[in-house]
Amino acid sequence: MTQEAGSDRGSAEQAVLLAAGLVDLAVSCLGSAVGSVRGLLSRSDAAELAADAQRDLTVRGRLAVDRYAVVPPAHLEVLAQSVLARRAADGG
């Protein structure tokens, strides 16, 4: 029974340490992101940079929509069309 309690305590401690590590990583990334945003806002060409980012995101969004919204033709339909095209080319 004492081994099970120790095992539960060890896994709970490991979970807490893992969560603390994730929080520390998030805070670190957030701090560097804030520094990057401050650097970008102090640039003289911030308006051009924002316009470029908007264009890039628009193009990226269009590509994503095109990639997932277009349904490819049915495989059997493509095969049937190719058979019909061959028959028409052969004359019969």
C-alpha cells in the first residue's frame, strides 16, 4: 500500500512539475513576443509592414480555402469520361 501511495505522489509531483515547466515556457514565449511587437511598432514602415502581412494572410487564406473547399471529381466518373473519350477517338 505504501508503494502505491508513493507512486501516486510521484506521478502527481511529476504532473505539477510538467505544468510548471509549460507555464514557464509560455511566459518566456510571451515575453519574447511582446518584445518583438514593441520592435515592430517602433518601425517607421509599420503601415507597409501591416499591409504586406494582410496581403500575405489573404493569399494564405485563399489557398487554404481552395485546398479544402474544392471537392475532387469522383474516381469512377473520371474513369468513365476517359473511356467515353477513347471510344469517341476510335470512332465507335
